[in-house]
Amino acid sequence: MVDLDPEQRAMLEEALKKARHLVAELEKQKVEIDAAPPPKDISPEQFAEGRHAMIKAIASARRMLVSLEEAERMADAPDEDTSSQA
């Protein structure tokens, strides 16, 4: 277990909340983009580049969320007693 003081715990919880919101919003926007016809004011190549950037942004946000969730698990994990091991 990693001992977090109340301020650190609050920061971790806020970061998790914001990361979950970011992932959800990016995924929602991607669904909207995928459902809409390509805009006529940009080239198909630009549209494809934008979609690729969105996919990369979602993947990055998910990795960040996984890391934060792992930090939360570490903070909540019970201490391992290593004093009896010799």
C-alpha cells in the first residue's frame, strides 16, 4: 500500500474523474464523427488525418486512465509484510 495523504488522495480521485470524462467525451465525439458525412470544406486526406489523430488521442487518454487506475490500486492495496521473510 502506498500511503497517500488526503491531498494526494483527492488529487488522484480528481485525476481519475477527469480522465474518465475525457475518454468518454473523446469516444462520444468519435461516434459523432463516424456517423456524420465527411465535411465538404476539407479534403478526404485531411479528414482521414483528423480521424487518425482522434484515434491516437483516444488511445493515449485510455493509457493515461489505465495508469491512474493502477496508481489507485497500488494506493489501495494492502501492505505486504516483508519483515518475516529472511
